[in-house]
Amino acid sequence: MKVKTEKPGYSDGGVLAYFLLKEDKIPVEVLKVTGGISEDEFDRKLGKTYFTATLGKMKFGKLLLVGLGEKKDFEPDFVRRAAGTAVRYCKSVKCPNLSVVVPKALPKIDSTSVVQFITEGAILSNYKFMELKTKKEEYFDVKQTSLITPDKSAANGVRVGTILAEAQNYVRELDEYPANMMTPRKITEIAKQLAKKNKKFSITVFDEKTLKKEEMNAFLGVASGSNEPPRLVILEYNRNKKNLPLYGLVGKGITFDSGGISLKPSKDMHEMKYDKSGALVVLGTAMAVAELNLPVRLMVALALTENMPSGKAQKPGDVVKAYGGKTIEVLTTDAEGRLVLADTLAYIAEKNPKAIIDVATLTGAVIVALGRHAIGLFSTDDKFARLLEEAGNRSHERVWRFPLWKEYSEMLKSEIADIKNISDTGEAGSIIGAVFLKEFVGDATWAHLDIAGVANIKTNHAYLEKNAASGMGVRLITEALIYLAKRRTGYSMTNIFLE
Ligand code: BES
Ligand code: ZN
Ligand code: ZN
């Protein structure tokens, strides 16, 4: 979908949409068509719509009103949701052109952000994974959304919103492919294609041989049960611009997590194709950062392997020596994400980045704790955590912070090795996963994002597809990097646009 801005007076004859708070007056042009609208016809609750043909009284063929609810309850994300509602309406009436009158003076949000968020909601809600269907015509696509506003700076909001939403859709698409198609080698090829498109990228790929040479044995232990060879992809952005601040992004890329010898139950095991979400999220973030041309350096690591049982698979009780020399007792082969991340984080930490963010579908326990409305945040740095909280609120990819007290680390002491990969009790599962990772980041500023609850959508959503990959994390991390790139003081995330 193409999103663009247009001045007042524009028309393409398609659907014209207004987003209205309960307190807003009905615009005169709408009154001309409808005469007036009673509360019964349209109560303006969030997501409620009013639709009518314009019968030649307007240059547009159809008129759509979308409710934003009462002013006191308004949240900035409602703008994305209203855009999602409008796009879905256009699909239902098979209209390829949508125009939205950009609402003015909404509470808690500046005008450029309104435009950015409408753009995101429109592009995200228009996307559906159809690649594996042979009959494409079942799906109706909205071709363009025009945002009608007199504001000249709106184009910048469209640009940022488009880059973010398309990067998120890129992740949704790749994540949806099943494990027989989206293997570690396939993702490596995709990362190479991305690197080829933008000259600011360079790429290094570790195959099994290199992983052995680098003594990344925790990673190799996980990979040992699979017939698909593992890959560690290191994608660098602005590699030679040494004056720019370096940030490390690390993603868990288990293309299928069967649990290994500690096999998972078969019910819903197919959902473990989404265990590569973290790696794809950091890849999508790299794409967005490059398109925004952010003045930062990035080192992005994708830890890619399957976790499978076989005669060659690692076994519960095995001990492996990780990159950097720490020994790990592997008490369950299903806590494999932390094993591949251990080697990868230790490798990235060595490069001395200003901060590292790792992204992983690490624990089922985070879903028990937070359900599906928040990303688990774990960080040793209060300021960095605050920044991610702000970025989470702005992007509505919200995070919730957990503690990393040393009492938790003590639960991972092993009798025979330096550390074990699970605790004896199974309590505080997400924190235990995080404190395990903490052992491998040295003294780097670091944050771990556990996205197990949000990587795929399980319930109805205003702008993301149900029962599909969400691509969540891309907008959160990119917004945080935009902020870091601008080196703003204070914590306000508003008005973070590049000139
Ligand atoms: N990939 C899973 C975590 C997961 C579970 C993601 C459900 C999404 C939905 C991870 O590798 C795993 O198996 N974790 C174990 C850890 C446990 C053995 C300590 C878990 O959560 O059960
Ligand atoms: Zn697992
Ligand atoms: Zn896993």
C-alpha cells in the first residue's frame, strides 16, 4: 500500500474517512451528505463505524466515520486502530482508495505522530500472508491511503510510519513461513539480499566450521540434533564509521523448537516455527534503521538453528563450554534459546557496543506472567530500561520490567559446571532465563526482551492479523534507536523525527 499526503480539497472518488472523538462536532461537509447523525446510528465508541454513500453530494463516493471514543479515555494507539478499522472497511466494500481527514488537536499526541500512526495502522492492517495460497484473488488489497492535511511536515510522519510498518510486515511475512521453508540457510540468504540492497551493510556468516573454530559450543550443542546446518549471521550497518556509536542487536533464531531430547508435547508444537521471531525482528530493525539512514553503527547477530532430537542430539546432563570459556550444564535441551544466545551475546559484548539488546521468544513463563499484551523487559541499566519503556509506549509495543537480583542468579549454580541452564524449582522462569543471559554480557549496558507472548497474535486485533506472526519488536527497537541517534536529553519520546 502506498500512503501519501494530500491538501484539503483532494478527491479520488473512493472512501473518505473521518476519525471522531465523542466531543467532536460533525464536520459541515459530512452534514451536507447525512443531514445529521443520531447517537443511535453512530455512538463514536472506539472502532464503531458509520458508513454511507454520498449520492453525488461529495466528490468522494462513500463516507466513513470511525469512532475514537471519549476524549478522557483517548490513547495515541487509537489512531492506529482507527486506521486499521478504516482499511478493513475498505476491504469489505472492495474499495482500493482510502482517504483520511487527519484529525486535529487530539490529546497526548502531536500532529506528526498522528500522521505516523495512521500510516502504520493502515499499512499493518492491509497486510495478510498469502504467499502459500495458490488462489491470490481471494484477497482484496487497499492500494493507496491519502492523508488529507494542510500540515506541510506531515510527509515526514508518512515517511517514518511507512518505513516502520513495512519493516514490521517484512518480519511478519518471513516469520509466517514454516520450518521446512525458512531454514537457517534460507534466512542467511535473505539477510545477504538485504545487505546487497543497501551499501551501508556488510555481512559475515559463520557456518558450522567457523562456529567450531570460534568455540561456540553452546550454540553447536543445540544444533547437533538437526540435519539443517546452523548459521550465525553478523550484519553490520555503517561498519567503518567508527565515530558513530555502536549498538549490538542479538536475535534468537530457532527455526523450529521441538524441545530436542527434552521433547515438547505435540499439541501446538507447530507454533514453534515462530521461535525464530527474535532473529527476524532484529533483521527487520536493521532494515528500518538503514532506510531511516540513522546516524548509528549496528552489529546485528542472528543465531540460527533448529532444535531437534536425534542420535546426534545433545542430551540432558551434557556439559558444554561456551564462547569465552564458561561451562554450562544443559539440564533440559528445551532451554535452548539461552544456549545459542550465550555464545552470541559473549561474542557481541567483546566488540564493546554502547548497549546491547537481545530479542527472543525465550520462555513460556513470560506468557504466564504478562499474557499477550506486553514484552518482558530485563535490564541491568535503569536509564536504558526507561528509554525502552518510553519507546514501548510510543510504539504501543509495550514492555514490562522484571528484576534481576543476584538471588536469582544463585539459583543457576551447578554442582559440576559453572552454571546450569535451568533452576531446580522452575520458579520465576522468565527471570531465570534472563539472569542466565546476563552471565554472558560482561559489563555491557544490556537489555533482554522476551517476546514469547507477542510474537504471534492469538486474539482479534485492530490492525494485526489473528493467528499469525506479529512482527512486534521492530517498531519498539527502531524508535529507541531513533531516540539514541538523536541523543536527546530527557526522556520525552515525542517529536523524535529526523529533519
Ligand atoms: N521457545 C520456547 C519458549 C516458548 C514457549 C515460546 C511457548 C513461545 C511459546 C523455549 O525454548 C522453551 O522451550 N522454554 C522453556 C524453558 C524451560 C524448559 C525452562 C519453557 O518455557 O517451557
Ligand atoms: Zn525450547
Ligand atoms: Zn525456544
